[in-house]
Amino acid sequence: MDWVAAAEEYVGNSGWGARGKTLGISRMYAENGNDKALIRKEKVVASIRPRGILSGFLAVVPNLGYAVYLPPIAAKMGPQRIRMRLSQAVLTDGAIFSAYYNKSKQLVIEDVLTWQSAPVWQTKPFKERWERIVADFVTNHFKPMLEIQGTEIILAKYTSVNLVQAQEPDANHVVEFVLNTPNTKRIIWIPPKVETTPATQETKEAEANADIFKVKKEVGPDVYSVWRGAERLGLGLVRTLAISKALRLANLDEIEVVAEHNKQFDKWEIKSVIDVKKTGV
């Protein structure tokens, strides 16, 4: 049996890949589902990853002597044999990681699925998998040696949801939310394109006739208070991604906005953000 078949069989017996029941550990964000509430409720970390690049499997098949990267289904690249400096324990027991090649041709390890013959992805929370098992792997069982690997192997970078949102992923990247609960697929969210159009005479006149307020950033994403002079009117209502992005990009202690009271939500809805740098206000 050749090394590709051996790796596919090993991964498949663990429930993954073309020979298993599960092709990957991620799914797309569901606009009409409860993903938004789920992300807010659960303990979540996030990462920014290349758009259009799916994850495959880095398998250390027991007693094979090296690792095998199995790319995702329909990928242009084929399986890769990677010689790694590994401990005898890992070479004997085997291991399976979720990983992908980024656009810099680095192999990025993002999670551990099987460790010491145990299905840890299904049974251990992400925090334990990442901070204990993956940390143990890179500290005690793997010594990077580019000259024998042929490719650089790095770890994915995770951070808080708020910090990821503040980084404003571009059109070449997506945000991946990782829930802490075991046996739970991570959620891939593609930031929508924010269309910017020149202000028409009608919108300029509307803004001139509307009430102008100042907003101040409160604790939490998209949470702003609306002020009329020294009077705090309450929390502002942010209903569109365009307004959310404009507020974040303003990066001012006090931001001037056009707002009107929304009776349905009993909040001041922010209709547009006044660019102080351009208007000179």
C-alpha cells in the first residue's frame, strides 16, 4: 500500500476526508440562521485566513516515518509527503491535524483532530486542544527543520472577535470564528463588499436639514452612545455594515453623525457619519 493510500485510510478510519464521514472542520456563515446569536453567546476566538483556500489534513500515519498532507477535495495540488523531525511517541501513535497552505506556501496548522489515538476534536474543547495539545506538540514532539521539510510549518493565529473585526479584513481574506465546544465546526464569514457612492445633492440636502449629533464609543462592538451637547440621549442604533465600518474608520473620541429617533427600537438610529477630516467641521 503506497503512502497516499495509507494516509487516506488512516484519516478515513478516524472519520475524516474522502474515506471518512466529514470532509472538513468548517462551514459557511448562515445569514438566515442563528449564527450571529451563537457567536455572541459562545466563547469564540477568530482568525483571518486567505479567501478561497480550504483546509486539508496533515496526517502522521503510525509507523510510516513521515507526515502526509492530504489537500481538500477538488484542490489543484495533490497529496504531499513531508519529512518532519518528530518524537518517537508521535511517529508510533500517529496524529491528525487540520491544516492549509497559505499564499506564501507555508503550511498552517490550525487544529488537532486526533492525538495519542484519541478523537480529541470530538471530545475536547478548542481551548484545550490548542493551548494544551498543540502547544505540547510544538514544544515537545516537533522540531522545525526547513531543510528536510521542504516547506515552512507555522501555527494559525487566533485572537478575540473584537480585535479581528477592528482589523477590517480585505477582499482577499475571510474571518473564521472558532467555537470552544467540542465537535463543533468553525464558522467562515465573508465580509460583504461595502459600496461607496458619491453623495447626491438630495442626500446632501437631507443631511443639511437633519439633526446632527455626536457619538461616543461604548464597551462592545458597534455600541455607541448618542449625545446632544452635554446631554446623553441613549445608545445609538447601527443597522448597516456601511455605518458600522464608517464609525470604526472614523477613529475619533467624538464622531459627528446624522441620526433620527427610531420609535420601533426606541433608539437614535445613526443614518450617516460626517467625515470631519473632509468637511473641516
